[in-house]
Amino acid sequence: MSTDNSNTTVPWRGARRIVNIYDTPYEPYDLEGEVQDNVHLLNISYDRDRATGWYVIRMEPGTASIPHEHAKHEEYLILEGELIESDGTVLEKGDFISYSPGSFHNSRTETGCLLIGHDREPYGG
């Protein structure tokens, strides 16, 4: 027999942080060391010391990232616009991308791009 808990209210406990990616101010992007013009960062839970966590990146039209190597496993989802990879691959809204540690590339956008990303240790690592 199943129980319908749809109208059950339980007391809340624990920490919670809510970030609206459209209303929260962004900072200059500098995760590769130097500030990159026209690239903006919203740090959701990214730990700079461990180089892991969630973030949102907004790239203005005509912007390119500096070439960089991934020390961790990076994954991101394109939310708006498009991103063109250094090998010519065009990433569009809804594309989910995974990079293994050691991957090397840069990206550019003609239209502008909004993505949410996550850097983490490789599973089993």
C-alpha cells in the first residue's frame, strides 16, 4: 500500500543557498589565472583552492577564452548562445560537454554564450 505524501509538510533543516543566474551580479572571469575581457563568472560553489565546484560563465559576443589545459574533469551545459571549440566543433543550447583531465583547448563565441559548468576530481580519483 502506498502513502500519498504530496500534502505533507516537514520541518526544514540544514544549509541552503539559492542563486539566480539571471539576477546575481557576475565577476570578471579569471579561473585560468588572468582576467579575460568580456568573460564573466558567477561562482556558485567553486572552491578556488581545490579547483572544484559549480560556476556559470557568460561570454560576450566576439569573445574567445585563452588556451588552457584541464587539471580536473570539467563538464558544462550550454544554456544560451553557441560556443565554437578550437577544432571547429559548434556547441549549441542544450549541448552537454565533458573534458577529461589533460584536455587542452580554447573556445570562442560569435553570438555570446551562457553556460553552467562543474569541475571535479575524476571518479575513482
